[in-house]
Amino acid sequence: MKLGIVGLPNVGKSTLFNALTKAGAESANYPFCTIEPNVGIVRVPDRRLDKLAEMYNPEKYTPAIIEFVDIAGLVKGASKGEGLGNKFLSHIREVDAIVHVVRCFEDENIIHVDGSVDPVRDVETINLELIFSDLELIERRHDRIKKLMKGDRGLAAEVEFLERLYGELESGKSARAVTVSKEEEEFMKELPLLSGKPVIYVANIAESDMVNLAKSGNGNRMYQKLEEFSRLEHAEVLPVCASLEADLSELEEEEAQMYLKDLGVEETGLDRLISSSYKLLGYISFLTAGPKEVRAWTITRGMTAPQAAGKIHSDFERGFIRAEIVAYDDLIKCGSMAVAKDRGLVRSEGKDYIMKDGDVVLFRFNV
């Protein structure tokens, strides 16, 4: 999973990136501090894997990972090459989803590129630049398909879709907010639209607002405005205090948990962001466990057992025979795979089995 952290300059992108990855990317109070994207690999926290490691005491412990990319701050005109626009757009094409950091706090000591804090305006600035880039792509595709249509009237449906899509985006709507039919989904797949990428809006709020939100469920006025806006795109808003996450990243895990408990906050921003990202992209994890290794594997929800086996090795999918599966909770209650088998909790599943989150699996194959 590759997530791109984007936002206007000086909204807390690099501070959040540093906290999440402990990678030490440069973070300073001036525009375009981040020019080349910083990349950090983060382990996905999974208490289930920890429990399996206690059970098996394996030689190797391999959690799932997420790659975070801290992309340069963007300004108006990026789609025309202003600022670092061309670099920004090329880097964002490479990620699976967008983590859009939006400033939702006042601080006269931190410069805002537009001179004032307005989360909805800031979101629209970036969204419009993505839309402008998409409009050019749609226009080129439309012209090409229309020329081909002279010899193939079957392309008329795609031309009609492209014209409707262009009109929707031209009105200021992101591609992810456009309703498409089953047939149109196939047309959409041919268009690598930036504004169609899944997005999580991360509201960067002050620590005091984070505490109030945890206690009462009420965010500040700017956070509420961002929430209202996000509903139009069916997107999630995740409240995070980047400076708090930076402080937590400097502490040992036990100390960090105590700090959070004192504040009345249940989870770190990293844990909540990872959970939201998995949900956004439709990902789940299955687990493999034994004395040699315990490991979490990330797959797309709805994958069959052979497809999941292919994530381990293509031979596993090609020569798939069956999957021996036990639910994680059942395995933990039994205390061992042997006991789970004795109790009839280990199932033999075939090629049509749809994988579930937390399945502990042993694949049988022959090539």
C-alpha cells in the first residue's frame, strides 16, 4: 500500500510524515521545504500478529507494511506548472490513495501560503488543480476515441461518457464524486484520473482541540466545516494533531500509551490512519504462522484463496490444491493448531473460498 501525503505548504505534512515514519524528513516554516518526495516504510501494527509470535516464538516476525510518500506542497496553478506543480502531479499518480492534510488550527507564528486559514478553500485549491490536470487527460482521450469512432460506432458510448465526465469535472466535482454505471466503470479504468484517487482528509488540529474532540465529540469550527465538505465527496475526515504525533514518536511505546491515556485519546493518529486506509482501499489481512515465521499479508477484500496464495508466491496460486484455515480468535482460544484441529475448527477450503480478515492459513499446492 502506497499513500501520498499532500496539502498546501506549511499545513503540517512533513511534521506528520516525520511522526508517522520517524524518518526525519526536513520540516520548516517556508513553502516548498519538501521538493523531492520523502519516502518512509511503516509497519502496520497488528496485535494478532503479536499474539501469534508469543504462541510460536518464530525465527522471523514480518508485519504488513505501508509506504508513506511526503509530496511537495502545492499552490494554485500547479496544473500549469506553477511552483512544483509538475513534480507534484507526477508523484501523486504513483500512489494508491491520497492522505490530504488540511490545516484546522490558528497560529500566527506559522505562515499560511494564502494569508489566512480556511480548510474548505485549501481543499478546493488542491482538488481543482487535480481536476484541471484530469480535464486535459479526458480531452485527449475524447479526441482520440472520437477519431476512431468513424470506423467503429461501438465507441459512441465511451465518447458520450467522456463528454458527461468532462462536464461534471468542469463544474468543480472530483472524479471520485461522479456516479458511474457498471459499463462506465470499464471506461473509467482507462483513465488514471488524479481526482478519482481515494482520499482521506486529515484535519490537523491543535492538541487542545484533540482532547476536546475525544471527550465531547465536538471539533472546532474549522474541523466542522471540513466535515461538512467531505460528506459531498463521501470522504472521511480524520482528526490528527501532527505536533502531538511528533511528541509521541519520541517516546517509548508504553510511555506514549500512558500519555494518550492521560489526554483521554484512545489511539495514535498512525493507528487510526492505517485502519482508515485499509477500509478506504478495501484491504484486509490474512496471517501465516509457524516456528519459522509469523507474517501478515495484505489483500483486497473479496479475493479467493488461490488469489491470496498468489500473494505469497505465484506457484502457490498456479498449483493450488486447498487452504487449511482457522479463524484467528478460534486459534487463540485453543492455544495451538493441534488443539484447533482436534476440535474441528480447522477447515479445508477450495478454490471458491473468499478470504476473511484474520484467517490463519496454510496453503497446500503442487507444481
